[in-house]
Amino acid sequence: MRLIFVNRYFHPDISATSQMLSDLAFELAARGEEVHVVTGRQRYDDPAARLPAFERRLGVDVHRVRTTRFGRGRLAGRAIDYASFYLSATLALAGLARADDIVVAMTDPPLTGIPAALVCRLRGARLVNWVQDVFPEIADRMGVALARGLPGAALRSARNWSLRSARANVVLGDRMRDEVRSAESSARIEVIHNWADGSAITPVDAGANALRGEWGLVGRFVVAYSGNMGRAHEFETILGAADLLRDRAEVVFLFIGDGHRRDWVANEASARKLPNVRFQPYQPRERLAASLGVADVHLTSLPGAMEGLLVPSKVYGILAAGRAALNVGDSAGEIARVLDAAESGYTVSTGQSAQLAERIAQLASDPVLCASMGANARKAFDAHYTRDIAFARWARVLREASGDRPS
């Protein structure tokens, strides 16, 4: 197969979509497929970076296009950055794509599947949409005017055409499958969960974790939020629980990562004079096992309005690290289902800070229960969410998209 992936970020970038794409692209190249990636020249964690326009990495041909660099701070600047990527990437894809190629369009930036579908139609290539986020519904539910009224209807119509045009639309869970199917009933949908590298991320005993000493966390019960602190995530409930537990000196809330709401979280913690909230930046991938292993229990958060529209990929790293998790969100949501099936955590409704604080206090007071949930997490990971499982499903989807029967 000749495969062309399109996404704004790729290795060595460490953002979630970049890591998923990089893993899959390198694996397919190692299996002998011809793999190209059309991506940007920036890094999510370093907008000033200037990555080379072309390079070959581990058998993958990486074509990096120029874009504007307004950054993520303001929606207008982000929209311009998106538009410049659409234009540059579409031109690059049109120059690369040939008849019967498979073009895999991701959703960073949103709706990349629309120009990808146009190029596939013109070149006779075959489209696979890899739906990490469902747009414009996310923007609509966040109150973005462009996603409503006539502009929103036009975007949905074009997006649905892309879904219909695709040989397959890969989504991240059952709730997302239902959301996409309700938007376009004729779309061919496959569920493939994201994953983590279970050989690199393994359970690390707290006593043997050097980061505990480096970050001043020895002897503490660490409640961690690790990853993107984006617009679609909810932190009010978590900070409310931190406020209620401010007198529990052994309990520390640790935020690891960055994102649009990181400064808001830091400012709010400062305004409340919370002594139990700390911050660390994104950690390099080689320290991810130690970083995730710093926590006794991890936090995930997703407002109910966002259920079915995205799935925080951090949950797979949490499972691989063998840690219990507390999910703030819909009790019938995707993460809640994963944690319930694994018996590795609890879900608390958005706004229920007191209940979240009670769950944290329960786990802090019962290390046997906390450890048991962590062991269950790793068992569930090994059974359902490894890279090998995901790669096998992707290989089948791509072979069927190419017109061949799966071997």
C-alpha cells in the first residue's frame, strides 16, 4: 500500500495526535508499506521550532508545509493558522496523491477530511478519516458563532460529504461512533481505540520513582492531571475538591502539561490560595512512565456536552501505568465505561466537588483498594488497549480500504 497521512503535528512533536500518528506511521513503514506524512513545521510545545521541510524518519517520508504562527492563545489567530495549514497541506497532498493511494486525514486541524476528500476525488485516491474530534459540533457546544446558523450548517454538510466519501471513518469509541452515525447515517464507521506504549509505560513503584524526590512528593498522596488542559476540559470541579482537601497535608494535586486553560487553573489556584496544587511542564516521552507513575490516582475530565465528540487519550497511558483514575464527567460516557469495565476507578458528575473529594480521601485512606484498582487498570490495558491490538485493527481497515481482503 501507498499511504499518505495528513495531520498538523508529527514526530518529534509530543502532542497526543502526533504520538498516535507517529506510532502508526512508523509501524506501517516497518511492515514494508510506503508511508508519507503531510504535516506542519512547528511543534505543539514549541511554536518557534523550525522543523525541516522534508526528511525521512524510520522509513517514513515527512513532508512539512509552511503555516502562519499566531499560536493557540486566541481563536482568531488559531483560525488563521488552521486556514494556512489547509491551503499548504492541500497543495502538498494534491502533488503527492496518486490513483489508489490511501489518504488518512486526521482532525488536527478540524475538518481536514474535507479538503482531503476533494483531493481524493480529483486524484482517484481512497480516503480514510481518522476522527479524533467531532467538528463542528465541539465548536457549536462551546458557543463558537461560526459553528452555528448557516455557516455551521455548511460545515456540517461538507463534513458529512467527507464521511460518506471515505472508505472508512475510524472513531475512538462507542459514544463517538453513535455521534458520527447520527450525523451521517451512511458513513462506514470502525471503532479503534487510541493506545499507549505498554513496553515503555509500565507500572512504577512510588518508592522507586526518582521524580517523587525531584518534585518534592515523597510521602504524599498524589492526585495528578496529566496532559492537555484545553478549552474542552473542565477544572472547576477538580479545584473545588482541592479546596475541600486543603487541610489534608498529605494530599497533593499535581497538574502536568500545558494548554489553553493552564494559566486559568494556575491563576485560580493562586486566587484561592490553595497550598496543595502544584504544576510541572510536559515531560519528554522517555520520562512518561515515571511521570505517570508519580501519581497515586489520576484525574480525567470531560463535560457531558462533549461526550461522544472526543475521548481524552490520557486514559490509555493511565491504564498502562497501572494507576487508579477518577473521572469527572458523564457516568455513561466513554471513559466511565472504560473505568467501570476495568474496575479501575470511579466517575463523579461535573460540579460534584464534594463527591470527588470524598473519593480522593477514600483512596488516600485505603492503599490496598488504590493498589488493587491500579493492578486492574494494567490488566485491562494488556487485554484491550495495547499498540499491537490497535495496529492489527488498523492493518485490517487499511487493507480493506485498499480493496484487498485482510490476510
